[in-house]
Amino acid sequence: MYKQIAFLGPKATFTDIAVSRLFPNDYKVPLSTIPDCLDAVNDGEVEVAVVPIENALEGSVNITIDYLYHEAKLPIRGDITAPIEQHYMIHPDNDTPSFKPEIVYSHSHAIAQCHKFLHKELKGVSYESTTSTAAAAKMVSENPDKKIAAIANEMAADVYGLKIAKRQIHDYSHNHTKFIVVSKQEVTFDDHLTSEQGYKTTLMVTLPVDSSGALHKVLSAFAWRGLNLTKIESRPLKTGLGNYFFIIDIDRKMDDILIPGAMSEMEALGCKVNVLGSYPSFKVGKPQMV
């Protein structure tokens, strides 16, 4: 029996591309929002969810981090990094030299990633945010009578029957997004169509209140043990100004000595430490359809 994988939909989002490469033989369930995906796992409606957590240009997807900390509290079972290539697309009925849209739709991150194109090629045209790039493509597909366009990926153009009027309109060619795999159960990746990038361990650390040099002491617990950190980020605890928790990624698999020792040292300092996951990391190559 195949696993059911919830992902940020509709069909043909960048998350859909990541899921298709990581779980090519499993049943995909598109949902409207990131909280919907995480709730579906918590409520037992699906076994696994895949949601975006970080973009190379726009930074962290805060709703994912905050919802994992405050609401869903699900362990990470893996992550996957995929290249992001944005294309400007229109309905084929509007494929004329004189066509100029009145509104361009896309996800807010995609709009920000294509600022130079929008400013130069579509100056004066309004743009509006949608829940995903695929949702924007779907909207254009369903409204051929409206003077609108979308920014999305090539899968979206194919799925929703749109014409790509301009390819690769993103400002920077090295753009990538990282997605995480969350589940209450262990997850296997036997059939994945990606390259493996080793393991990492993610911790959530809350510092003690009014403790001088607490963050320095926390980082020292990793430094003298030779534990390489690939990410450290603060997010508000939502309990008042100046109160934060930290997400820390360690570039290695959970072991029996070093990481537990660092955790014990932090707890002795008065920190609250939770292991969000110790998991394999994957990477998708350049899109095959471009």
C-alpha cells in the first residue's frame, strides 16, 4: 500500500516537483496551505507531508517553522533541495504580439524573485499574490477572457495548458528551495530520483530568560566539540518582545556522544532543547523539462 503524501498544492507547484522526485510511486494529496498539510499528518489523514522551509533568495518560510514549533510539533524525516526556475506564462488564447496583461499572479516569493523582469518588461502592470505559483497558473487557465498572466514553473504550464511567453525570468540563476518531509512514523526513501547529500540533525533551542551571554555559551557547546552548524535562526516565541527560540542545523547524524553532550551542556545552562529530527538530505538536479 502506497503512502499518502500531502503537499502544498494545487498540482504542479514546486513542492509537487520535489515530491514527485522523492516519492515517485506514492499517492500525492494536494492541499491549500502549509498548516493544512501539517494538520493532515497530525490528524492521521495522510502519513507524510512535504512543505517548503527555506528559499535561497527570500529566506525561511516562517509559517512552516512557527507552525512546527507552536502547533504541529512533528518530527522532520528528511529534506530535499530543488532548483527554482520561474517562467512568465499566458493563456494560449491571448498569444498575440500586442497582448499585455493587466495583472500578473504568482506566489509572493516568486514575484520577489522576478522583480527585474517585472520592472523592465511589464512596467506599470499590477501583480497580486496567490497561495502558490500553480494556483496562479490555474487561475489564468480558468479565465481566458481576462487580461492576466502568471509566473510559475514548466510543470504548471504543461498541467494547466498555458503558453510560456518568456522563460527563466528569475533574477538569479542559483535560486533553490528546501522542503522538509514530516511524519509521525519513520519514512523510507527507497525509490527516490535524487542525489543523497548526507545527514543532518535539527534542534530547537529556547534560551533561559535574562542570562548574559547565553547564545555565546550555546554556540560554544557545539564549537569545542567540532560540530559544524549549517544554520542558526531565531524566531519569536510569541510571548513578548525579546523572547525567541532558535532553529539549529548540525551537519551530521545524531550520535551517542557529541550531539547528546552538547544538548546536555545547553540544558545545564537552563536552555530547553528539543530534537526536531535527524534525517537524510537530498538534492534535485536541474529541471528536466526546460
